[in-house]
Amino acid sequence: MSKRLSPIINTKELITLQKSEIVIIDARAGINAKENYITSHLQGARYVDLNHDLATISPDAAIGGRHPLPSFKKFSEVLSKLGITPSSHVIIYDDKNGSNAAARFWWMLRAIDHKKVQVINGGLQTAIKAGFPINSGIETFTTTALYPITKWKLAQADITEIDKTSNTSDDIIIDVRDKDRFNGLTEPIDLIAGHIPSAINVPFTSNLNEDGTYLPPEALNIKYQDVIGNTKPENVIVHCGSGVTACHTILAFDYAGLPIPKLYVGSWSEWSKNNRPMITAQTK
């Protein structure tokens, strides 16, 4: 039996890999992300755009949230454009310890049953500090045939399931946003501040050491075993603002050797725009 590939790759291991045998993806997002990539990126890295490649943005976040998943056709074309085949060893990074879009792309690849995909522990800064060479400009590489995709094979929850789940004691909804957003004290992106009734707050930042790398798998295992208790894996749902940062915690579950929980892609951006029950600072 082959050894399970860790979803996290440390920089020492990364540096030893033959560059011709891996596809490195820069998944930085936000303002000037592509310009920052062009200015400086890990040597050989290809750029993926969160808004254009890893989502199909709707004019109304009430329908699927701010970052709905793309169609299979679109995602297949994205993978082809990036030169990724089913046998590619894909290594992803961003500059926010994996929470920016690296974990989201990891989840999407795992969800189409891609076998060899890892996220760089600590991200761009850690890799540079470890001595991985950098480059500028646009990397050249060969595109590939369309990647065959038939369905998402990792479990998801939709808003209807959250309606039911938020009223039961058999399920756990984990909100990975920071404490102030969860408590409704601040909301920098969505129109309403607060959280889904019955959700518990486990900020994604608690997955990390002070240097921005993930806690050891053993520590994450203990942490999330304590969070979920005896709850069945299929009854654990993770969400954030728009289904991106939630993947950081889902990756933590996998790194810890725990079953991968469901992702609520629409997350708070969808829930808060659909006249659903909400716990805000005023309702506490």
C-alpha cells in the first residue's frame, strides 16, 4: 500500500523536489495579486486567479455567496490552461498561510479526486526564507488536454441543509472567521455582521503556529477531536465568509488524519443575504 501523501509540504522537502516533476501554483488573491505575482514569485510558479479561475462570481451573493464554485467545464479549462493533468503533482501557495486561496484550490482538486496536491506550509514567505529561488514575469509552460471532471467528490452543504442543521443538536457548524466577525462586532466585507445560529467559532488562525505554519498533525487532531466530540463526520460542516478560508480548516482536518468535513460554499455571504435567522451583536 502506498504511503498517504500529506496535504501539507514543508519547505525543506519542497526544495529537494525536481522542478520538472511538480506544478507550482501561486494562488495569491486580493488587490494587485497578479501584479505582485509578476513582480516576484517562486520560480516556475503559475498564477491562478481566485475570482476568475476558482469561482464563478454572481452579481448577487444571495445566490451561492461571493465565491460560488465554477462549472465543471470552466474548472476543466482552468486546469488545462495551468498545464495540470490527473497525474500532476501540484503544489500550491499563497501569502496568507494558505487561507487566501491556496487551501481553496487544494479542496477543489481533492474534490475532483486529484491524488497529488499539497499546500506549502507557511506559504510564500516561508519558502523564500528557506531559500527557494524566486522569479519575475510570466512563466512559460505547455497547456494540456481538458481535465476530465464528472462531479465534486467531497461533501458539501447548501443553504437548505444549513436551515435544518442550525436547528438540531446532532450537527456542528464551524465558523472559521475571526472572533469579532463571528460576534457581530465588525464586518469588513458583507452587509450584516453576526453568525449562523448554533454555529461555533474556531478561527482558522488557531490552526497555526506563531510563524504561520500549521500546528503539528497530532496537535490538530487533539484540537478538532475536542471540537467535534462524538459527532459523526458527515454531520460536521465548515464555513467562513465565502467558502474560501473555510478550506484552511478543512485542510487542517485532513492534515490531522481526520475525516474531511462538509464545506458550505455559500457561507456567511449567502446566509446573511437570504433573510435567514442570524445572531448579531444586538440579538445577544
